[in-house]
Amino acid sequence: SDTTIEDISSKTSDGTITVEWSETDGANQYIVYRSTDGETYSKLATVASGIGEYTDTGVKPGTMYYYKVRAARIKTVASSYSYYSDVLNAVCLGKTTLNSVKSSSTGGITLKWSSVTGAGTYRIYRSTKKSSGYTRIADVEADATEYTDTDIKGNVVYYYKVRAYKKCSGGNLGAFSSVLSAKALAAAVIKKFTVSKKNVTITWKAVDGAEKYVVQRSTSRNGT
């Protein structure tokens, strides 16, 4: 009878991929096959019946692996084999390194991280508490390594963490980055606007946490 891969998962903490399958009546061993392109497979391991899983330790971070399993009934006189199981795939993604989280000149908070080999997207999580309450606020394509969060409130400290993601049958999330935080700056409020013959003097209320102020000018109300 056929063999079904019941579950497939990767352990990103130690760089392994574990394949689990349902047992077949009459089989006394199972043969695991692996491929890196989904077409050419090689025999990876033979597992005795009653175990139902195999952990592949020879994997490279960021490489997609494809697996299939078949049951075997090995006898001295004659042996028999089942059909191959359906193919499932998995990848071990490395931990994302979050390099910086800073308030931006546009009024948001900008995150920058290092790329992770094999990532399909990056998932960004945010909270107002360092140790709990995180929600996913964005998915960023793999060719980007920064994101600006504009849905924020002034004078609030936000905590961020990032992880890599790759769509596949299993094992598609990398480890979370370390947590970094930044305080969103409140909008500057003009207190006084004085015009003389040659000068315009602007006075504003200090913004908590600001290191500098950018003054912009236009000849129209909606100008840039």
C-alpha cells in the first residue's frame, strides 16, 4: 500500500529537517529519498518500522529540500516496495539580524536588517511591550532589507522583531531576530510665526526625544 508523509518540519535552532510519515501494514522498513531540485532524488536513509520519522542533519541553511518516502518489506527470498509518497519540501532559514530601529525624518520608524539566504519574505512584528503582545504588521519581499512603520503614535515606544519566511510544505519560518525599539516622535507644533522686512522667524515647541529639527519651505500651501 502507499505511504503518506504525515508531517514535515524543520528545526531552525539546530539546522535539521525532520520528516514524519504514517506506517504501512506489513512493512519492516522505510526508505527516505531527498532532492534539491524536486526532480533528481537520491536515497538518504533506511529506517526500521515502528519509528515513523527521520531527521536529516546534512542540510544547508536557505536550501530547499524535497522528500519522498516508500515502504519496503524486505525478505531473504523476495522483497516488495510500496509506491512513493507524495513529495513535500522544507527549508531551514537562518535567524534574521535586526541592525537598527530608528525614528525617520518622515515621521515613521524605520527598521533595517540583514538578508537571510533562502528567504521568500520577511515578517515584521511589533508591540508596545518588550516581552509580549506582538502582532504581525507587515510582510516585506525578500529583495528588501528595510521597512518604515508609519502607523504609529507620537511619544510611544515601539518594540520590533523580524523573521524570515519561505512558503513550502513545512519548516518555513526562521528564528526571530533580537528585539529593538524606538520612540516615535510627536509632531512639532509651531508656537510663533514672525515676519519682518527681510526675515521670517519660526518658534516651535520642543519635541521630546528629538535630536534635530528639519525646517521646510514652499511657495504654495501644498508644495513640497
